[in-house]
Amino acid sequence: MSAASPTTLPPRPFKVLLLLILVSLSTWFLWGELDYALTRDRTGEPVFRTWALIVHLTFATPLLLLPPLQFSRRFRLRWPLWHRRLGRAYLVASLIAGSLAIYLGLTFDLVGRRVPVVLFATLWVAFSAAAWWCARHRAFAAHERFVVRSYTIAVAFVIVRVMGQAEDVMFPFMPDPQLRGVTREWLCFVLPLLAVEAWYTWWPALRTPRPRAADARL
Ligand code: HEM
């Protein structure tokens, strides 16, 4: 069998469209958030926390913009060395941004959001470490899946803000803004991770043809 070439790969329009939407939304929300983070009044904030926030956002920002390149099969086949270099940079940045997110979560002013943030920041670090481990052991299919899970957690940055814009439509039965905030914080991680696991595991399990009774007896 001949090796796949970048020009003969079958198109995957759904994947391209999804990545395009995610990168456009990421750019939009990053624009506003970075401006707010750099200009807001930090009186009363402990210096260590300010630095943790700055390092967190410095390493987290490229994580939303790099994946379309890394997930492109054409880029991977044409420039494997650059795929490896950028992949290493991506995973190191995720480990740093995720570890700091655990600390930021533990010290979050909005106490109701501490549990989901710490839980999913820990998963973020674990998925990134697992992706690196699988790549080192040349388990590339598992590597790709762990990178997707790590990116899915990073994308919560966007999903939570999209939900913030739509919360009157989503939660008309929940007038309390605190309760809405906590619900959004859980949903922005849980929903995309459920979708990823459904795509990888549940849907293929449902589609696997069951052995017919006659075959099973053989
Ligand atoms: C890769 C996507 C991400 C980007 C671009 C990003 C960026 C930012 C920015 C701009 C801030 C505000 C900094 C400030 O106000 O000075 C922030 C704060 C924070 N981020 Fe992230 N972040 C990302 C992902 C995450 C994830 C996945 C988590 C948790 C699992 C997380 C946890 C936090 C926490 C806890 C804070 C502090 C909130 C506060 O105290 O107001 N971030 N991040």
C-alpha cells in the first residue's frame, strides 16, 4: 500500500468548518479578554497571583490558535519536523498554563467555580502529559486523541463566553447570576468532553455490527 500524500488525502469539510469556527471565536474573545487583562485595575491583588495570571495567559493564548495547523494532515505530511516542534511547544505550554490554572482555580474569588476549574485544569495537565507520553512511545492514534482532549479543555475559554452571551436564552428559569455562572462553568467543560467521547467511543460502538447468531456459534 502506498503512503498517503498531501495531495491525495480525502477532504474533511466538517473538521475544517469546526476548526474555522473555533479559531474565529477564539480570536474574537481573546481580543476582548487580553485587553481587559492588561488594562484592568489590580489594586489589592496579591503580586504572586498577578504574575501567575500573566504567565497563564501568555502560555494559554497560542493554544487556541495553533491546533488548526497541528490537526491538519497536509501540514503533518509536508512538514513533519515542524509538526513535532510545534507539538512539543504546544504540550509544554499546556502543562504550564494548566498547572497555573489549578493554582488560579484554588484562589478564585468566585468560590462556586473553584471545584470545576480545579478539576478540569487537573485533567488539562493530565491529558497533555498523556499526549506527550503516547508520542514518545509512538502510539500516534492515542497521542492524537489526547491532544484533542487537551484542546477541548482549552476551548472551554471560548465556550464559557459564548454561553455568557446566550445565557438569557439558555437559562430563563434561573434568574440568579451566581447560579448561572457556576452552571456555565461546569457545562463549558462537560459538554465538549462528552461530545468528544461520544465521537471516539460511543458512536463507533453503536455502529459496530453485532455477530449474527449463526456466526457466534462457530
Ligand atoms: C487556552 C485557553 C485559555 C486562555 C487564552 C486563557 C486566558 C485567560 C485570561 C486572559 C485570563 C484573565 C487574566 C486576568 O484577568 O488578568 C485568565 C484567567 C483565568 N484562567 Fe484562563 N485561559 C485559558 C484556559 C483556561 C482553562 C482551560 C482554565 C481552567 C481549567 C483556566 C483557568 C483560569 C482561571 C482560574 C483564571 C483566573 C480567573 C480570575 O481569578 O478572575 N483558563 N485566563
